[in-house]
Amino acid sequence: MQEKYENKMKQDVDESGQVKKDENESQYVSKLSDHQEINIATEANLEVFNHQEKEELNELEVLANASNLISTSQEKAGNLKAANIHRYRKRERIGKAFAKLGANITTKVTGKISSAADSTDCKVM
């Protein structure tokens, strides 16, 4: 392989060490410039594509964060609701106890009042 390369080099260089002019050189140069233009256009397209992809990823990330916030707040609300159920039940029990106590006191007082009205023993101060 090395020999082929060296032979090719000898063919391309004249006795003075100058590179021989190739008849197809202008064709090669035009093909090279075409390839360079294609590469530049491809790189520009890639930059646009990468920029769009980054924007889409950012949008997806924002949506994912919003979704996480919503689910977290829903979870917190559910936890608060569950925690408050116990508190509300306790309030209900206390309310019922006071209502019962009030009813008992009322019954005792009204009972004494009614029995006092029936009594013929009245003491006046």
C-alpha cells in the first residue's frame, strides 16, 4: 500500500519537485466547492434542527414540571383533606357532647322548676 502511495507521489511531482498540473484540476476544484457548499448548507440545517429540538425539549420540560406541580399540589390537597377528616370528626363529637350536656342541664333545670311549681312549700325571703 505504501508503495502505491509513493508511486502516485512520484507521478504527481516533476523533477524539480513541483506538483504537476492535473488536467482535471478545475473539475476537482469545482466538485470540492460544491461539496463545501453542501456541507455549509447541511451544517446550517443541523443548527436549525438542533435549535428546534432544544426548544421542543425545553417545552416538554416545562410541561413536565407543570404536571409535577399539579400532581404534587393535588397530593398535598388530598393529604390535607385526609388530615382534616379526623379534626372534623373530633369537632362533631365535641359538639354532640356539648349538645347532650346542654340538654341534660336544661332537663334538670326545667324539672326542678316544674317540681317547684307543684310544691306548696314556698319560702319568701
